[in-house]
Amino acid sequence: MSYLAATDPQIADIIEKERLRQLNGLELIASENLVSRAVLEAMGSIMTNKYAEGYPGKRYYGGCEFHDMAENLARDRLKELFGAEHANVQPHSGTQANMAVYFAYMKLGEKILSMKLNQGGHLSHGSPVSFTGKFYQVAQYGVDEKTEVLDYGVVHEMARKEKPQIIVCGASAYPRTIDFKAFQEIADDVGAYCMADIAHIAGLVATGIHPTSVGVVNFTTTTTHKTLRGPRGGAIMCNAEYAQAIDKAVFPGMQGGPLMHTIAAKAVCFHEALRPSFKEYNRQIVKNAKVLAQTLMDSGLRLVSGGTDNHLMLLDLTSQGITGLEAETALGKAGITVNKNTIPNETKSPFVTSGLRIGTPAVTSRGMKDAEMREIGNYIATVIKDIRNETTIRDVRGKVEALASRFPLYPE
């Protein structure tokens, strides 16, 4: 980045500081990952120079022949990866992918049935501060109070009572397997559509480690940057019968020109995900999460639902007498990046919370495995149990930096 350093040293310095933060610390935010050099190169390419409103073969600007090739490649690779009949790779984010589905198959004021935000759902599933809560009626299900997992019988009862237009499944903080077939059966019974938001678990779904939603529910939305390990962006998959309405909802209904440098990078990401090594990588993500979860529990810490089936876990800090905000701050000082998160039956505000969300995609991308997960779990427990001791935090930070130094950001 020598040219940037010469022309805008302030931004170059900020980027370098961020590179060092990632290099010297441990990224354990469940919704984050580390892209490959190939994805970075595509993202930083001259594909960003071009407007390409419309779709391949039907653009509103000239000079899009190579952008058509890139978008077609991205769509074809995504369809192959998930076994989808149709794919749209233009949404700028997962929220915009969700928005397109709502716009295509809901009228303003109709009802969504979705998971509560403070029990694992996402803002775009019906939060009152989101467009979903402003444009639509929203009814929400949660997890069972004792087991802290989904009760599909309760969801079915709610669907019969609420009569939603769309039932949303998928979550941003749910550590257990989701039964997409059960959700579609509930939707069919009440005459609703079903949308699965697999943003967090897309890599696990693509590799068969988590049951698929594609071809099972009416619509599947995802981001491309979590367990898929691609650029920040969104995508939609559905059967051919829904393709026209979905595409129109994305463009011109929701957004204008697509980000073609990002679509090129999405194509690279899907190409990488089609390799056999990607399945092994996602298997290791889940294995790492299970080892980390067990280490935390062996240290006397409580996890929501008693563990994890996927890439993330929710740490309940109630018995420790500290908040998620306090734990996030202390662990950040120790070089461990996590995020405060609400837990089932939350009593604190979303700015404070009683929990932490912890995930393994990024550290797995660096090549860390079982032994490192045990180290990391012990570091987390040490800080949480002695959270006001700055000496302890400094000591852990030294160990974190020593561990991180053994694993480059780009092990390939």
C-alpha cells in the first residue's frame, strides 16, 4: 500500500494500525472472519469503476460485458455451492437481502413471525428500530425458558394464532441446529411463506455440516462474510418460480447499481468454498467451537443451552456478577475481541447485556485448532474471574500476543 501511504498517510496509518490489531490479537466475534488474499485483490480491483444497473444481458449502461461475466460466474458458483435453482448476488448486505424478500412477497402492514432479538434473532427480522418493525406488524417467538432451545410446537401454535405472511427462521445468536423443514411445514400449514436467514451458518450449510434450507424453505438469504469467508455482502437463493419477483425487488425495487468489485470478490469466495478444503475448514470451525465451549464450562462458566452445535456460543455472565459490556472491555484490553450480547430472559439493556457472544471462524481461518481453543478458553476465564485486576489482564495480553504470533493472518 505504498501509493496510499504517499498520497493519504493518515488513512494508510489507520489501516496499518487495524492490520496490527488483527495480527496481534484474537478475533472471536462470531459474525467476523478473515478473507483470503484473492478476495482482497478482487475487492480492491478496477471493477469498482463501473456502473452496472440491471442484470447480466439487461444493463442500463454500456460497457458491462465483463461485469456480466463476473456476475454470471458468481451466480453460477453460488447455485452450485448450495444446489439452488436461482441466486441473486446483488444485495449489498444480509439486511438488504432480507428486505428484498419482504418487498417481493409482503404488503406494508402485513405480519412477520420471527425470533426475538434478545433471544437470538436479528434486527432485520422485526425489531422496532428496524424498517421491519416500522413497515410491518411483527409477532415473535423465543426459546424455551428452561432448555433455551427452540420449541417448534410453540412456534406452530403462534403461527396459527398470528397468521403471518412470512415466517422468518435463522438467527444471529443461536448456538443450536435449526430445523428448517419444521419451519416450512409450519408455514405451509398456515398459508405463509418461509424465509431462512442463514447468514451466520452459511458455510456450515454449504458443506453439509448443518442441514440446508435451500430447496427446503421458500427463500434463503445470507451474508457472504461470516462462515463463507468472503467479502461483506448479501445474497438470496430460491426456486425458479420466485426468481422474477425476487430480482425485481432487489433492482430496481431496493437498490440501484450493484457493487461490482464486491460481486467479483463474491465469485472468488464461492470458488474457494467449492474446494474440498473448505469442508474441512468448516468442520474445524465447529470442532473448535465445541472445544472452546467445553473449556469455558470446565472453568465454571455458564453457556446458554449448555453448549453449541455450530460456530458460536453465548456466555451467561449473570452468576459472575459482571455485565457483558464489562467483560467485552476487559477482554479487549487483553487482545481478545468479542461482543456483548443479550441472553434469554435478559434483564439489562442491549448496550450493557448479561452475556457475551463468542465465535471461532476467524481464529480457525488462521489455522488454530483444539489445543489453541483450550488456551483461549483459559485466557477468557482468567480475565472474567479476575476482571478488575489490570496485572492479570496485562499478563493474558502477553500470552495472547505470543499465541497470535504463531499464526499469520494468511496461512495459505
